[in-house]
Amino acid sequence: MLNRVLILVAEDEQFIALEVALAIEDAGSTVLGPAASVEQALALIEANTVGAAILDVNLTDGEITPVAELLNSRGIPMVLQSGVGLPTALSAQFPDMEFVMKPCEGAKLVARLGQIISER
């Protein structure tokens, strides 16, 4: 399912990023990042072949929308997460996007991402 997939992690909270990264590695995949900003995430996407992503909705330099748009245009599966909910504009733009409220265990996020990938 997730074996050897390069998974972008965009998360500005270090402890959450670490937990998600460890869960990704435990699932047999490789972590790209974590990126703490939209700018960093976009640069990582341009420089790598991303297979999937786990994205925090709000990063240090703003909402994740440009990253989600780029990944979506490339057909890359992703899970969005936030502690404050999904912004209305983002949910309107991506009505079928998988969204999880924080706090959520990293292993559960990775498992959900694996389900999304296997359903494709």
C-alpha cells in the first residue's frame, strides 16, 4: 500500500511532524520534509517525485491551498489536517478532499492515506 512511496509532510508543529514522519517510516515509506511553510512545500514538490502527502491546513506563511492545488493537478493523493477546521474556501474548492481534525495519531493519518491510495 504505502511501501516505498515518497510522502510529503507539510506541518509546522515539530512534534506533530515528527510523529507523522515516524508513522510514515513505520509503514515502509520515505518522508519528504517536513516542510514548515507553503514555500518549502512547493519547492520540495518541484524537486521530487511526490507519491502522496499529509498536509496541515495552516503553515507558517499561510494556508496550504497552493500546495493542495498543485498536488491535485498532478493527481497526487493527500490528507489535510487542522486543529481549527477546514476553511470554507478550501472545502468548496476541494469538496472530496480527505480532512482530519487534530489531534490525530500519525499512524491513523498514514493508514487513511494508505486507504485512499488503495482505492485509486
